[in-house]
Amino acid sequence: MTDDTRARIDELVKANPVLLFMKGTPLFPQCGFSSRAIAILDHIGVDYETVDVLQDQGIRQGIKDYSDWPTIPQLYVNGEFVGGSDIMMEMYEAGELHALFGGTDQAAAG
Amino acid sequence: MPMAAEDIEAMIVAAIPDASVEITDLAGDGDHYAARVVSASFRGMPRVKQHQAVYAALGGRMGGVLHALQLTTVAPD
């Protein structure tokens, strides 16, 4: 990964309290796992931003190295890597994801 | 080329010897799997680290030849 890509990812995860790196867009996810991640976030009703890795090859490869995680989607909350869609689902079922979003900056501000 | 379920299981067990691995071929196409991995070594480990341990066992195949593996990791009670 280039320094430029690392800096761009750093900036993205720091600027967005809830950020999902995904394939496609929330309206048109291009992969079942990304679609599942969106469904979980929508169901919880949290505000989030997304990055479509299919539109940016640098980020598509770079985010895998950045997180040490081989697949997309990837969820970041308050700059911390949370996991992929399997972990999101496990945390959702355990109620841990709600707790996590209870602690986001936007929840505190709202 | 897709991976056989036995190969996935063998690679996980080679890296995590006490692991009990259950593989389900979700679509019947040898390409979309679910794996449930139970190992005492996961105890006290955050979920991300547990999954990373399994991905490491698969030696870079995850996201490559193995494109869809729905993963559940569990520490035994």
C-alpha cells in the first residue's frame, strides 16, 4: 500500500464515526456480504457513511492491508476496525453492536 | 479454482491443532462455504483476532481462491 493510500484511509476512518467499506452502494450492493452489512446497519438505524471499494482500486487493496483483514465489507467505528459482516452479525445478535453505536460521537451529540 | 471443504478443514486444523471444524457448502457449488471453528485457543481473544487466526491458517487464500467463507469462531464453554 502506498503512503498516499494509507493517508487517505486514515483520513476516512477518522472523519466518519461509522464507516463501511463495501462493494457497491447501500442502494445497490454488489455482493451478498456487503448487502448483509448494510441490512444490519439499517436495521439498527445508525447513521453511516460508505466507501465503494469497486470505485477505487488503491483503497480496495489498501484497506485489506490497513486492517489486516482479507475481505470486504469492513466496518470502522470511531476509527477502530470492528470486523466484517460475520462479526457484525454475531455482535448484532448478541446486542453488542447496539451498545457500540450507543457510544459513537454522533449518538452523544444527538 | 475453488477449494474443497476437506482442504479448508485440513488447513485450519494444521494451524490450530485443537480446533473442531464444521464446514457447510452453502450453495452446493464448492465455492460458498460456512465454517464453524471451535478452539480453546480463542478464549479471551477478541473476535477480530479469532477470525484473523483462521484467515492466517488459510494462508492468504481467503479473499482469493476462497472467496466466500462465512466464519463463526467459538471458544468452548
